[in-house]
Amino acid sequence: MPNKTLIKQLLRVKNIVIDSYKYCAEDDRFTISVHPTKGQQCLCPVCQKKCSYYDSLETRKWRSLDMGYTKVFLEAPVHRIECPVHGVLTEYVPWARHHSSFTRDFENTAAWMALYLPKTAVSSYMRIAWNTIGPIISRYRKNADPCPEHRFNGLKHIGIDETSYKKGHKYITVIVDHDTSSVIWVHERHGKEVLRGFSEQLSEEQRASIECVTADHARWISETMEEYIPSAHRCLDSYHMVEWSQAAIDEVRTEAWQRARANNHEPKKGRGRPKKGEEKDRTADQIKNTKFTLGKAPENLMARQKAQLEFIAKTDKKLYKAYQLKEYLRTLIHLPLEELEGSLKDWLWKASHSQIKPIYELQKKIRRHYEAIINTTRYHLSNARIEATNNKIKLTVRLAYGFRNIDNLLDMVMLRCSDISVLLPYQRLIPAHTS
């Protein structure tokens, strides 16, 4: 087999002609001179339509996958073309993407590795700069996902949430399709204006097809739903009710601890250790250390924690009553729909007459979201999928040790969490299995 034919087989690129090749031993570099076939010349890199010649540029180089320890480069003379739609651009080449100095196979490999490895590891293995990986990811996503709007077709059940990055100082909004368990839209920032941007991308038919939306209790989500998809049912995950109840009982515990401190406060009596029989009352300290006991389910309590709960039942009836109401709320969210409505109304009545301010405020919040809570059980939907997606997003940020370009971060989220397939070069050559 002639050498040029062998090199072309190794490159696995169609529609190119090998002109020459040379090896430089000084910097261990193998350079291959190529040019596109006649039918692939003077094409627009955006629409790939034949265009008129504009002028010539100097010879350009593209980094290809290494051969062992040796770096491989493709070089070719490139022209500029004038597209009637997109203007004057550098012509399309079959071995690389537009605005890239790397071959497609090189970028595909780097993008695949970026899904599983930190950026520093990818840059070391591929022998490229750390900040080069972000643009590679964006180019890959743009090429692999040319029409992202197709994910808006046939939506029925979606989840909306925001997640933080940059140490919690910045946020992104994420929307998940519950039926496919994949991200369909992600955007910088959060709030009503951001969600409006998503809603306005949907057609009237697409909005009408949405039946249920799972989200937290954020008001900007409710207001946007009422404006764009009023027929959709709002579902509030039971996780948020448990979270609210934990915050309420912790507030009651803090008040109980402060009362115990005030009741046991005594003026200081000189120096030295207290005499026998004058030991300090430890009630306040014992109540203070019950945070985790009050947060756990009774069946999961250890012997020491059960003793703490018995101590609270004897010393602070108000705190123990709040704990009982918290447990009642936790157990009723697992009831079937026909039992949930009656039990939840019973809990609301008891909480509103408990004379415990944090519990009273909690029942007011639950009343505001009563229908959303019932819908969660009626339609068997939860925010579990979108919370899991948020964890994957945070893992993505940690792997990259932070993204300096928000667009690169959003593209990386779509590659990891949507239906986009990221394949290695050899995987693209494997034919699909047919039964």
C-alpha cells in the first residue's frame, strides 16, 4: 500500500487529497499537507453551499490526534468565500469545524474526556492549554445539536429549578423533561425574566401540551406559569414540605433552649468549683444538643437519642408537641390520594391551633401550596430527577474547577445531562446493530 493511501486510511477523513508529508525530528512533529477534493472546495462553513471565491489566505494548520508520542498536524491552503447569506467567511474544510484549529477527531476525543475527567487532566493528556477545552466543548455541542428546539415537541411533564455555581454567588436555571429524564433547556441566571425567555420560545401548541410542572415554592415560577401555561398543574415535591418542617422545629428548639437558659440563669458566685449539691442545671445544654434527634424519624433513633426525646417530652411540652406535628406531616405525605386530603386537612387544623408560632407559619405556607401538594400525589411526580440533575451540574463545575465562560458551562451541562451523544472517533465508525 502506498504511503499516502496508508496515511489517508489512518486519518479516516473523507473528501481529502494527500499532497505530501514530512517529519521534523527536532520537535517530534509529523505534518501532512492536504487539500479538499474539488466538490468540497469553496463551500460555506455554515450552510455548506457552493459559494463564489473571494480571496486567498495563507496556509493554515490543524492539530490532529497524536501518533504515539508524535504530534500530527494537517496543513492546507485555505480560501475565503463570499456567501450571499452569511457574508465573507473562511471556506469549509471536511476535517475540521469552523473557527477551530483542531481536527474533528481531536475535538471529539477532548469533549468525551471532558465529561469524565477534570480539565487539567484532559489538557495534560491532549497536550493543549487548559482554557482551550471550553471552546472545544461549545463547538462540539453546536455541531452535535444544531436544532435544540426539537426537545420542546411533545412536552407533558417538566421540572423547573435553579442551581448555584461560583461558590453559590451565581445561578443557572434548568428545565428537565420528566418523561425522558434529560435536560431540555438551561440558561444563565434565574428569575421571572429568564423563565419568560423559555416560555416565549414555545409555540402555542407546545405550551398547551404541558400538563404538569414540578418546582419549588418560588413565586416567580408560579407567576410565569399563570401567564404562559395556566392550564398546567403545579406539583410541589414532598421534599420541600419536610425541609420546611425541619426548619420550623429547629426554630422551636432554639426558642426552647433560650427559655431554658433564661430560667436557669443565676448570678456568678465567686471563684472555684461549685460545692457538692450545687451543680449547674444542664437542661439548656441538653435541649441545645437535640437538633439531630428532632430531625430523625423515630424508627431511626439510637438509644441515646431516644433518651433525649424522652427528656424533651418531660421538660418541654411545647417542643415535644412541635416534634409530633412534624412527624405527623412527614408520615402523611406517603399516604394515597384518597387518604392524603383528609389527613392533611386534619394536620392543618391541629397546626393552626397549636399556639406554636413557627408551626403556625408552616401551616400557612402549606395552605398556600395545598393544591400543588395534592397534585404531586395525584400525578405521581416529584422533583427527584431535577435535584439529581443539579448534583450532576455541581459535579461538572467541580471537575472543571470552575468555568470562566458561562456559555462553556451551559454547553457542558447539555452534553452531560441532555440526550446528546458524545462519541469517541472509533465509535462513530461502528455500524448500528440491526436485529
